[in-house]
Amino acid sequence: MPYADHIVSLDKDGKITEQGSFERLNTSGGYVSDFDLALADWNYRPGKHDYEAPPKYTERQVDNSNRTEDDVQAEANRRTGDTAIYFYYINSVGWIPTIIFIISIIIFIFGISFPTIWVKMWAEYNDSHPNERLGYWLGIYAMFGGLALFFLIVSCWQLIITMVPRSGVAFHKKLLDTVLG
């Protein structure tokens, strides 16, 4: 507001209660003066700020001198807890949907990665046999694109339509059983 040319203040019914420059309204004792804002500083120049990156997780210094047995055990549990969490989620979703999801993602990645190798093989073949079997090479290339798209849809369907609802139901059931038990 200190930098505005003209300020209009309205009450709760939409009627103008005060209007004018910031300097005049700030000294009038009305609504605008309640904000307790400083006057505009037209010559303000921000100082140079040197960015200092926070230390990376691997760079964190750990003081091992006063570690207890509980601290050592908690750190060991954190390292092994990741796979336990994955298995807990897989057990709540089911192994078959998880396997379908993983296989479809692998085929999708193959479908988007292998065409570069296919084009290289096509270029090498095209050096010795110019433009022969063009339909074959283009057809296989298009098949990889279609394969990737199809299995991307399958994996998204499996994740969004099957796995997420199943995990939600399983987690909420376990929570409800725990609370009621």
C-alpha cells in the first residue's frame, strides 16, 4: 500500500470509508493507519545475497562419541525398514497386481528404450542395402511405440484402478481393527 497512487477503503457494506494517498490515510487515524506500515522507500536497493547450499545428507557430520545402544539399533532399523515397508505395501495390495504392474513397467521401459538400438541396427542395414525392407523396419519401430503406449496404459490402470484402492481399503481396515481392538 505505501507504493499505491490512490487507496480506496470500503466498509463491510461496500461503502467508501476513506480514500486518498497512503501518506494522508496513514496519518488520518482510519483503517489504513491500523496497518502500521512504513512510508514508501523509493530508493531501496536490495543487498546482494550469497546463496549457501545446505549440506547434503551424505555430508552431515555425525558425532559418534555419545551414541547409545538404542541409537545404534534405531539406525539399523532405518536401513532395513525400507524393504519392510515395500513388502508391507505389497502384502496389502496383493502379489498378483504388483507383479502385473512391475512387468508392465518393465515392458514399457523396454518399449521406449529399445527403439534407439533398433534405429542403429536399421541404419547399419541401410548402409549395405539402401531402403530395402522399409516397411519391416518402420513396422517394428512403430510396434515398439505402440507396445510402450499400451503397457504404459496397463501399468497406470493397474496402479490407479487396482492397487491404490486395494491399499486404501487394506490400510483403513487395519487402522479400524487396531482402533476398535
